[in-house]
Amino acid sequence: MLGDSVQFSRILTELTLSFHIIYATIGVGVPLFIMIAHWVGIRKNDEHYILMARRWARGYVVSVAVGVVTGTIIGMQLSLLWPGFMEVAGHVIALPLFMETFAFFFEAIFLGIYIYTWDRFSRKKHLLLLIPVAIGGAMSAVFITVVNAFMNSPQGFEIIDGRLANINPIIAMFTPAMPTKISHVVVTAFMTVAFMLASIAAFRLLRGSNHVYHKKALFMTMKLGLVFSIATALIGDFSGKYLAEYQPEKLAAAEWHFETEEGAPLRLYGILQDGEVKYDIKIPFGLSILAYSNPNAEVIGLDQFEKDEVPPLYIHYFFDTMVTIGMLLLGVSALYYVAKRWRWKIANARWFLWLIVFSGPLAFVAIEAGWWMTEVGRQPWILRGLMTTAEAATSSEYVGLMIILFSILYFILGVGSVVVLNRIFRRNPVEKELAKYESQKGGDPA
């Protein structure tokens, strides 16, 4: 039964994180875009951008509400499903867990003030309220990612005679994994939200609304999507170099790199049958360049690790999914930006707008694939090199039942948030809101 409880605990944790990451990503990225839209609206004296900020903020509240629920559930499940890990984490890495909660309340307080004070401050003063909202949203991701970085490269304590000793929470926070993980999480959240908002604008244009509001929203979000796509690619390169130095088994498993060799090729796609890779695409020297920026560098293969310490090889598919979608999004945003600058007709072609529509969901798929690769790729460890998932997991017989109950809850939350958002924006179309603001323009404290 212990084996079942470990497996069920992993399934439930993966289910919860997979659902939560959608709302967490929105929570990190949307405040920045609200602030940018508000700032552009002030700078250009453009009501369309001001309305973008207002509408995005209104929808953002719904995602925050669901994110609070799922975030609380994650905290509860860590204690219930992984008591062995929490025994260590409670002593060593509790500080960022506490700070994550503080960052959320910091964000929520100023978000509430921002939403309910539209007519009480000038627009410039109102914009200042978004600074703590954006900082709080980003810092929530930073602090929780610090905990994940600790799990991948634990430090800041010693185990003497089976007991924790010489605990230093600050050292535990600043692990080698922290810089690349934090930067990757935050920047990919910005990128994903950019394409999410762009896909909404493109969909409205395809549905027949030729309003300039949607055209401006599409151009701004696609331009930002290009910036954050480039940043994501650069940080992804740094992440590969981190794995090569500190978690070579994860890099080797993700690349199906079985034998240690110099000038290692980068392997894309393919399938694994009976220990043999078929139908893959090899980029000569690609893995050596990714790992060490040297085409002749030696890259450690899976032959250097014990079989029970090798991560599941199916993480290769997660890696391929993440990289493929990332490059597609980079290409789409670059093509759109160039087309708009040179006034090419492709920017307004229906098939291209449909491609932008699908870019939003695809960005979330890439986020999910990236997290699955990160978490599954650390197996069999929950604390790399120190504690396995089997040692940390609960022995409860009721985890299977919890999976069913939480699946129902996530279904209700997911469907409910979509229904609520749909009703909010259907009842308040852009044209109606703009007409309302135009009628009040004389008394606007701009």
C-alpha cells in the first residue's frame, strides 16, 4: 500500500500544480500588462489603453480568487502528502513560504484599492497603485520558486546523526538553481500572458469586431510577446548550462543522451523503442553548445548514473514540447511585428489571426510542459541527493479518494471561472464602455 500512496501522492500533486500553474501564471503576468496599458494610456492620452487596463483588472480579480483557493490547497497538500519533506522544509526553507503569503496580501490590498478608486484619483496617481500590485505578483512567484530551487539544489543545513544541524535559512534560499529558475518562471509568465491577451484580441477581430481597441490591444501584446519570447530563449540557454553543471542526469534524460561523449549532438523529437531512439532529428554538436557553449565539450551521459537515480526518460517529450512551442511563438510574434512595420497584408490575414488565437493556449501548454519536465526530471528525489519521494510521502490509504474529490473541485473552479469571465465581458462590451466613458469625459480627473 505504501507504493500506491507514493504514486497517488505524486499524481495528486501533479494534478494540483498543473491546475494552479494556469492561475499562478496569470497572477504573475497580468499586473504588468495592466500597468503598461495604463501608462501608455496616460502617455498617449488614449482612452482605449485606459479601458484595457480597467477591463483586464476586472477579469484579473476572478483569476486571483481561484488562485487563492488552489494556492491554499497546495500548502495543505504539502503537509498532508509529503510530511517527510515538510519536516525538513519547516526548519530550513519556511521563510520564503511565509514571504510568498505576505507578497500575495501586499498585491491583493493594492489591487483592491486600484479597482475601487477609479474616480477618486487622477490617472497618474492611480497608476502608482499598480506598482505594488505588479511587484507583489512577481514576488509571489519569486518566493515560491525559491522553494522549488531549494528542492533541486538543497543547501543551508547539515544532517548529523540523522538530525538537522547548522541551519541557515538565508543560504538555503540562495541556491545555485535560484537565479535561472526565478528568471525563467517570471519571464515565461510575462510571455504567456502576452500571447493570452493577444489571442483574445485576435479572436474578437475574427468574430467581426473591427474596433480599433482590439487592434491596439493586439499590437501591444504581440510586441511585448516578442520581447519576452526572446528573453525566454536566452534564459533557457542559461538553464541548460545550469543543468549541465548541477543536474546532469536531468539534462541527459531530457536529451536521451545515453553515453558520455565530446561534441554531443542535440536530439529533437523521435520515439524510444526497446532502448533505441528512432525518427529523431540530430543537431551536430548542439548539446555540447547548449551545455557549455563549446562544440567539442564533453557532456555527461546517463551511463554515469545508477539506474535508480535516472529520471523518467519521457521528460524528453516535455522538453521537445516546450522548446517547439517557444520557438513557434517567437516566430509568430516576430513575423507579426515585421508585417505591421512594413504593412504586409499577412498581419491581417484570417489564417494568421487564427494562428495568434491558438498561440495563447499553446503558451500555457508550454508552461505546463516546462513544469512537468522540472518536477518529473528531479525524480526519484524530492530533495535532490538527500530525500526520495518515497521517503517523504504519506502512508495514508485515502490519497486515491482525495484525487477524485480534488478533481471535481478543480473542474468546478475551472468551469466556474470561465463562466464568470464570459458573463462579465459579454455584459460590458468595449463599445458600451467607451460610450459610457465618453459621456463622462468632462468630469474625468485625467
